[in-house]
Amino acid sequence: MVNSMGFEGSEKKLEVMLVPGHSSLRKRGREFWNGIVEASEASILSTISNQHCDAFLLSESSLFVWDDRFVMITCGQTQLINSLVLFCESYNREDFKSLIFQRKNEYFSHLQKSTFESDRKKLELLFPGHTYQIGQLDGHHNLLFHMEGELCPDADDCTSELLMYHMEGEAVSVFRREGASLESVRGLLDLAGLFPEFKTDDHLFEPWGYSLNGIFEDRYITFHVTPEQHSSYISFETNLKLEEHSELFTKILEVFQPQSFDIVHFHERELPSFGERYQLAGGTNDRLECGYPIKFGHFIKRQLNLGKALRL
Amino acid sequence: MVNSMGFEGSEKKLEVMLVPGHSSLRKRGREFWNGIVEASEASILSTISNQHCDAFLLSESSLFVWDDRFVMITCGQTQLINSLVLFCESYNREDFKSLIFQRKNEYFSHLQKSTFESDRKKLELLFPGHTYQIGQLDGHHNLLFHMEGELCPDADDCTSELLMYHMEGEAVSVFRREGASLESVRGLLDLAGLFPEFKTDDHLFEPWGYSLNGIFEDRYITFHVTPEQHSSYISFETNLKLEEHSELFTKILEVFQPQSFDIVHFHERELPSFGERYQLAGGTNDRLECGYPIKFGHFIKRQLNLGKALRL
């Protein structure tokens, strides 16, 4: 999965909500979800559960399953669209309350097994819907499809992504080495301080790379760290309401000290500001047809140094 | 050549200098250069000449030929590496004083017929050399190979690229329409004011797009305008010494009013600053092994607005 230039950390994401009255998705059991994950060419490494949610740590990212919905995130060269196609063999269009399929722009799009355009064709065979480009084509951006139909999202139905590029400081020495220890990683992340109530499940990959899932009641967090030497990428995603956790992103940024980062907000009020340290360098403020307000911001360090060219 | 998301404006570039004492490259004649251009899957549209240089306007960008060197720039899905391979059937490694092969990161790398990595393998079969990544992998960047061997570049052996993204203002209405007129384009560019001494040759493409070559003595200029609606891209390149033309980039920026731009300098002293309008948002300052100081800067507008998501 690692080409000579590095591992593809950029994620694809699928979020499905069923209409009320369906039997529980959690009750489909491990074999069903194994199949869904394998359709993407990923596999389940481990699982944690609470009364609301099953959280699966995958060989390439994460899957969270609630009774009435699931969120699946995959990276590398996975084909997430195929998981949806398989899921649709068990459900009809009328069963879906919401479907959102999203792809972040890739580092190595020429090494992907499918393009967003080919994924979109499969989506449009299954659902009428709308397609968006969020962010500009020459910069960081997301391509997003959602099925037709307007939702009235609940006040606490929000998702936020924090996508960080080029970590610096202590995180480099902790993550960017073979044989990192889970203790040093957990200590650096200050999991106990940041997420005291969350049950967590984490994994270090060979030769490097780190994933973490956490759940508390119906809330989730997930970290994926791709510590490639010259193009490190760290994603954090949660459905915590940031209004109630206003310091969370700032604290995570202090851990990874990225040179730049993106924020994607579904149904959060505003893009935060980051004072003297980072400035907004571009973004999007819109409302999807399905009803989610969406905000995308690309932030860069205020103080920058011209770097050296990279010898390949 | 135009996929549903737009034309690939990003360029590949090949610069070859022969050792002194060779018979003139210009004397190889039209048939030879036709073959070189066709090897990239491009074709020659028109030609201008002066006592130093032949300038060929191509179906995808430009070729400039002097007695002892040539610069070839191609965009779209061309395979510039194949032009070099063909050229090398007529010349030995000892004939080369300098070889630089460069690829800008592409909008649609998955639609390219070759990758920089596969190009590099062909290059390394022909020449020992050095490979660089200039700019960061998640942002605008250039991949560059040059052959082994140190040059002592002459003081006037400099090249500058100005790569502009998302034009605004009058340029939009002039370029981004079918049936644009050469008169309106030339007026907008103020060719007579900016380049009074240059002989020029320009072409409007269907349904849109514009290329211009200009030569004066041994100096060249070249513009390539890809006015795609949501990802317009304009490149300008010259071997004029910008120290002696300090206002040139500022004036071109006034024409296209891009939301952001990159500058690549080979052997120019410093990256310019652009006062209140644009700020440097990242870059590179280094010296290639072959002896060229190289500077790369990514500039963004100081005043920015959050845009709408693009409906695809």
C-alpha cells in the first residue's frame, strides 16, 4: 500500500442514515459488517462497543455503527464505494433517510483504483442526488455526493473534521519512527485529559502509522496519523458539538503543531479563529441541498520559513 | 483532451543545452522539430523567428529553439518525456551540457498517460542525475530532474515562471467565453505596452484557451491561458532578467487578478513582494546541484472571502 512516495492518508467517507422503524444495523452482526468492510478491500482489526455504538478499527481507518446509521472512513487504495454497493443489496432506496459520500483530494490520485467520477456514476445508479466540490481544485478540496431529499438535521447532528498537514515538534519524534510505543503516543495525545469519558481502541501500524477510535454515549472520535517523512497527514473527526468543546481543536493543534490544516464542519456554527498562530487562507461557506450547513476552511501558519527542496 | 472537469493546464517542461561546438539545433530544420513535437502527441501550429531563436506555438504550449539549446513546454495529456527520448536518438550523453525536466503537479494526475515516476525511470536510463520536489506534496509543487554535472550559469541565464490561479475581473469576460477575439485579448494583455520590442505569435483555441509566444533577441516570453470556469490557470514564463523588468510580474498580476499564484525563479535574486495585495504563503529557497539557485513561492490574496461550494 505504500508507494515510493508514501502512504495515501487521504480519506473517503460514507455516512448512511436509515429511516425510522428499521431493525437495528448493529444487530446485523459481525459477519455482515465484515463483508461490508472487505468490499472496500479493508479488514476489521478490533472492536469496542457501548450501549449506542459499535466502533471498528480497520486496517485502513474506521467504521462506526449505531442502530439507525453508520459512518465508514477508509484511506489508502480502498474502494469505499464498493461497500455501499454491497450494503444496497440488503436495503432499498426507500430505506435511506440520508446518504453522504465524500472523497478528499488525494496525494497520489493516479494510484487510486477508482476516481470520484467513477464512484459518482455508481452512486447515481443507486440514488438521485447532488454533487459538490468544496474547496478549490488546485488546493485541498473535498468532493461530496448526497442523495436527494431534505433533512431537518437535529441540533446535535454535527460532524467536524480537522485535517492536519506537516506535523512538527514532539509529535514527529513520537510518530515518525519504527517501533513507536502506544504509551508514548497515548501520553502525547493526552487522551485521559482530552477525552476522559471515552472508551478508546488504538493501533500502531508497521512501519509506522496510528489509528484510534473512541466512543462515549452516541459520540465518537477518531484519529488517523500518517507520519510520512515529508508529507505527514493527521485526520481527526468527531460528532462532538464543538460549541461545547471549544478548546478541543486548539489542544489537538498544540499536539501536532501542523504547518497547515483544514477544517470541515457539517452543521457547526462558525469556523473558529486561531489567533496569532494560524490564519485562514481560503474556504467555503454554504448549505447543502439536504439541509446541512457546511463550512470548509484552509488555515496556514502566520510565521513561515522558506524550506529546502526535497531530494527524491 | 478536455475531461468533464476541465482541460489540464499544468505544464511539463524540458530544457536542453548542448556543449559548445555542436552544429546548430536551429539548422536541424522543421521536419526534425516536427518529429520531436509529435513524439509528445502535440503538433506545431505556427512559427516566428529572429536571428537568435525559432519560436513554435504548439497545440499544447510552446517550443523555443536556439543554436545551442531548446526549451519545450507542453500541457494537457502530452508525453513530453517521449520527445526527449527521440531527441536522444540523435545525440549522445556527452553532447549535453545541461538537461532539466520538470513537471508541475497536475489537476487530474489520474488522467495523465505517464507519471513523473515513470518519466524519471526513462530519464535515469539516459542520464545520471538528481531529482527534487519543490513545494509540498499536498500543495502546489514541481517535480524536477536534472542531469549530473555542475554548470556555472551566466549572469543572464535566468528563467522565471508566474503561475496564476482563479483569474478575476475583466480577464474573465475576455477569456472565458467562446468566440473571444484576438484583438480584445491583445488589448487586455497590453502587449504593445509590456513588450514593445517583442515579435509575437498568438492563438485562440476552441472553445477557449489562449497561447502566446514572443521573442526579442535571445529572450522569450510565453503565455498559456486555460480559462476553465472554476479552475482557471494562466502560466507566464520568460528568460527576461526581472531585475531589469521589476514591474513586469506586478503588471501581469493586474491583468489576471488571480486569487493565488506561484513564482518559480531559476537564478533570479529574490522572490518579489506584492505589498498589500498578496502575501507569501509558503515556498522554497535552495540551490540545485547543477548550480542554479531556485526559489519557489506560493502567494495568496490578503483579503479573502469564503466561497460557495461548486455544484458539479
